[in-house]
Amino acid sequence: MDKNKIKTESRKRRHKRVRSKVIGTSSRPRLCVFKSNKYIYAQIIDDNKNKTLAASSSLKMKANSLLENAAKVGKEIAVKATDLKIKEVVFDKGGYIYTGKIKALADAAREGGLKF
């Protein structure tokens, strides 16, 4: 089996395990993160209503590094959340390890005013 396929399958298994426990409510929605090789995406989701409340991605951002883009996405999602009067979220890191881009996004969202 291909090494990248094994890594992807392991991440999906971890994410499935986490999603069985992490649920976003209307009072405390879920901040879900997905990253690809080029871009990073973040969504604030209310799982009770099955609705995405806010979303942000690095698709149109121009920066020197992917870490800077991740931090910009974190700041942008925090601004959108405060516009919706959301102060607390549950962080769903999508089965990824909490380093690098995921950590930069989370730290920037915390600096923007989100609590998790």
C-alpha cells in the first residue's frame, strides 16, 4: 500500500474517533479545520442544525508561507465569529497533529477572541 494512502487513512480514522465525541451546539459551535498541500480551510459549524455558520480559506490569500496563510485564516474566522456573536467554540483539528499550520490557525483564532 502507498505510504501517503496509509497516512490519509490513519488521519480519517482519528478524525472519525474525535467526531464521535466533539459535537458543536448552537451555544458552542464546532471550529473544524481541513488542510491540503496548498491551502487551509476553517469552518464554524452548528451540528444540531447541520448548518455552516462561517467559513474561511486561504484560496485567495497571497503570503510568503503557508504558516502565514494559516494565521490569516485563523484571524479571519475569529472576526467572522465575533460578527455572529460567537465567543466560544469546540476545536476540531480534523485528525491532524497540533503543530505547524493547525497550531498557527488556532493561536490566531484565540488572539482574535475565540475561546477553546
